Amino acid sequence: MLIFLLKNLANRVGILLILALFLSRIGLFRKLVSKENINIKDKVLLSIIFGGFGIIGTYTGIPIQGAIVNSRVIGVFVGGLLGGPMVGALSGIIAGGHRYLIDIGGFTAFACAISTLVEGVMAGLLKKRLEKSPHRVVFALIYGSIAEVIQMIIILLVAKPFYDALSLVRIIGIPMIIANAIGIAFFIGITDTIFKEIENEAVYQAQLALKIADKTLAYFRKGFNEETAKNTAEIIYEMTNIKAVAFTDTEKILAHVGIGEDHHLSGSPIKTNLTREVLQTNKYIVANIKNEIGCENHQCPLKSAVIVPIREEDRVIGILKLYKGEENSITKVETELALGLAQIFSSQIELSKIDYQRELLARSELKALQSQINPHFLFNAINTIVSLTRTQPDNARRLLIHLGNYFRTNLQQEVDVVDLYKEIEHINSYVEIEKARFGDKLDIIYNIPEDIDCKLPPLLLQPLVENAIKHGVLGKIEGGKVEIIAKDHGSEIKLIVKDNGIGISKEELGHLFDEDFHRESIGLRNVNERLKNKYGLKYGLKIESELNKGTIATIVIPKY
């Protein structure tokens, strides 16, 4: 009899597991199981599903001695383990109540109804322990066995007469404990495959988030506005199965792409109550039904959403919203995707602020450099030109043109980068005026390849040439030579200003970029800081020098 019951009960358990496997492929069940926080509606739905499994377990049972050898507990117990006490209790009431109603007054009807409810509640109380267990299937097997032992005890305590109950338990106890415990363990194993598949989906979503971040980096680094938000929303919409993507600032919609875009218009005030709530609380919210979203348009097709704040430091500056067209369709994976994207976008926007501040700093430094035009240079240039107006009028006219070009370039430079040849023209204007003053004492050599392609910040080389002339070659009675060199090194351009002047001592060279060093080095400090701000710390100005031999100033401009 024992082998017969065990074999037949195993067949019934197999039927339930096949149903469970089929159920695990249904999207609604997967969404319910994978949700991190399930609401009352979800719990009721899960209770009906697992209570239904319990009813099937009763109908597929084997009648024996006025009782039914069944697998009813499998659905109820798994429901409690996955859904918690409420799901365990409700599914226990559904399955246990059905068992009582189909055999009112039966030998074990009341005992089975009570034991089903008890096992459901017990499983619900074990939910958190199951989640923490590293061996979920073994956990389910052990506690499933204990639950069935408890059922046998309840039958002995409740069913009358006692000796009939004892006889029944001796026959059905071992088969039901073994078969149902194994069935519970296998059912949990099936649901675990859902979680593993969802984890794989999460890995894919993480990779997707990085790909989206890579594609959107160029936009939010330019700021958080309608144009950048629209471009970013379009990328997310194209790369995911989300039905609508939206961005808002604290007052209006910046972009909405997908369903609902006919009335969620860019530039219009925020339309959903949930968005206002996220702005106020600084916490993300998942809306599972249309009414929770709270759109003012009753025909709005947006049915569920995850709404996440975008922050600048601790201050909310906007909202990212991912919408679906069906209720209860936002999964845990999609929630994590939204949270990850919002974090990335927050970082990108903060970086855009840093870039903007860096640009302002660079511009202010450029303005400071422009304002530091040596008045002595201007007066000396004018005096030189005046002295030539009578004896060499053509030369005076030529120098006047160079002087005009020199000051025009200094005072009207608004671009971030200029071509190297433009910078050389500016240097040439300065050099021609200085050569008019000092004649043969200055020898300027340009070693610039004709095909070199180099863009650099404006007014970067001229201070180096000026320093080489004023503090280098003119420090010698006989004057000297300044060479301006450009070399293409593949990924970068090396620019060199080299002189054979008086040089710089080792002591002065070590303090050349210090803020409290003498005023004559302010131009070099400015060039050094501008280079590092634009290209990074390793691209600062490099200066090599030796007393009475000369100085070499080197700039490296990356091509990226």
C-alpha cells in the first residue's frame, strides 16, 4: 500500500509541477513573482492562483478510508513562501475552504481545512527566512516535510474517532510527507529559475544602461534642457521596450517621446500628480495602475510607470519617467534600469556644470591675460613707429598694420581654439614690432611644417615667445635666437619655443609656477593653468633651462 500510494501521489505531484512550469512562462505570473513590493491587489491575485493549485491538488487526490491522499499543500505552501503571510492565509482559506465544502461532515474535512490554513500561514511566516537562505530548495524541502508532519498531527487531534484517524495517518503519513515535500521543493526550484532569468535580464539591463549612458553623454554634458532631454529620451525609447520616456524639470515637461505625446507636450506644465509627489519627496515611485499616475487627461494611454528624481548634489532638478501601456507591467529590472539611468544622468549633469565652470575659468584667465598687455610695449611700439614715419614711411605703415593686428587679436578673441597658423600670425605681428626696435639683436626662426593640423587655445604661444625675447635673448648684449618649432607625434602635437638666451637658474626654475613668485612669470603661470584646465594635469607647460645656455618651453596639444 505504501509504494502504491507513493507512486500514485508522485504522479499527481508531477501534474502540479507541469502546471507550475507552464505558469512560470506566463508573463503576468513572472511579473507578480519578480515584484519587490507587491500591493494588496497583487497579493489577492497570487492567493487565487496558489489557492487554485490547492484545489487542483484536492481533485487529483486518491480517496482512501473516507479521506483523500492529496497534494493540496503544495500550492498553498509555495504561495506563502513567495507571497508572505497574507498570500499564505488567503490561499489556505481558498483551498482549505474548498476541501471542507466538498465533503461537509466528512471524516477529515474539518481537520484538512484547518491544517491547510495553518500550513499556509506557517509558509508565509517563513518567507523572509527563505529569501535569506543560500539553499532555497533544501529549505523548502525541510520545512515542507515539517508542514506535512504538522498536518498529520492536526488530523490526529481533530479527526474523530481517534483510532480511525491514527490508522489513516499510518497509511497516508509517509507518502504525503515525502511526495509533497519534494513537490514543494521542486516548485520553489521552478520559481527560482524565474529569478535567475530576471537576474540575467538585469545584467542585460545594466549593460543597456551603460550603452545608453555612452550614447547620451554628449547631450547631458551640454546641460539639462529641452533639446538635450529630447535627444536622450529618443535614445532610451529606441533602445528599450519602454512605451514612453519623459523628462521634466521642476516646473514643466522638457521632453516626452512615445505614447501620450499628443498631450504631454514639451514646454507645458507638469500634468501628473505622481511627478509632483516625486519632486516634493525626492524619492522614486512605481505606479502600477493608471489612477496612481494621476494624469489630467482621462484618455491618457499611460497605465504604469517608474518615476525617478534626477539630482544635482542633494537637490532635485528634474524627473526621469519610464511608462508602459499596461497596468502592473513595471518589473523590478525596469525599476533598476530607471534608477541606474537617473544616477548616470545626474552625474552627467553635474559634470556639465563642472565643464561650464571650467570654461568660465578658462575664459576669465584669457581675459586676464588679455588685460595684462604691457603698456610699455605699446608706448615703445608707438615711439618706434613715430620715429620711422619720416625716414621709412612704408616700414612705419607696415608696423602700424602689425600693431593693429596684434591688438585686434588680443582684444577680440572669443573662440575656444584657433588654428596654429592663426597663432603664428599673431606672434609674427608681435615679433616684427620688436625686431623694428632691436634690429639684428633678434633672430626669429619658424620651423612649422606646412601640412601640420593643430588647434590650440588662443594666445597660448605668444607669452612664451615674449618671455624668450624679453627675459632670454635681450638679456645678452649681443642678443640671440628664438626658434618656434611644431612637431607632429601622431596622437599629439608638440610645440616648442627655444632660445639661446641667458637661461634660468635651477632655484628659480623650481618656483616658476608658484603664485608668490615674481610678477614676470605670471604669463607662464597663466599658460600652464590654461593647459591643465583644458587638457588635464599631465599637459601642463614644461620648461627646461640652463644658465647662460638658454631655455626650452614645451607645450603638448592632444589631437582628440
